Amino acid sequence: DLTTDKIDFSLMSYPFKESRSSEQCRSYHIEGTRGSGIFDSGGKTQRQYNLGEFAVLDHTVSDTAEPRYHLYAWVARDNYCVVLHFSKANATDDDKKRMTDITLKSKIVPAKIRN
């Protein structure tokens, strides 16, 4: 239900040996999805910026019944790109600040494998 007060969240990672920076992860992901509508500019306002160690893209999809705000944050780790994705319908400035705060407090570390 897109009208609730909750913020949706997902986390994804994928191997990317060429990954040297969070910005490269963001560029690679955006280029890889070009034409899919995910990051295309129709009905959206987009911003790209850095937030701590994360490369961020945020946008609002405004051509729907309820405008939906999305914040994507990429970070490069050990030949992987990790993506945090937040979204919320009718997001307020407080909601956007909460997403930003969670991103800044996130720590993406290598997993410790136990035998």
C-alpha cells in the first residue's frame, strides 16, 4: 500500500571487479538500467551527490497519483557494489532526512566467515 507512513527499504549487492569507487558503482548501475525507466528523467527530478562514502541519486516520480521519492546510495566494497534503496509515497522533508540519516549511519563491512 503506497499510502502508508512506512518507508520501503531494500539492499542489493553485485560483483563488480572494476569497482574502485562508489561513484563508479552508481554510474555502472545507471548505465546498466538505461531504457528500463528506473532512472530515466520522464516525470522525475534527479540529483546526484555524495553522502559520506556513498554515491547517491535521489529523485521524485511525480507523474503518478501519489508522488514517490526514491533515494539510492551506492558504496564500493571488496569488488562489490552495494546499493541501499529507500522509497516513500508523499515523502516529507522529515522522511527524506530520515533516509539520509540512516544512509550516513550505515556501515557496509566484509562478512566474517566462520568455519
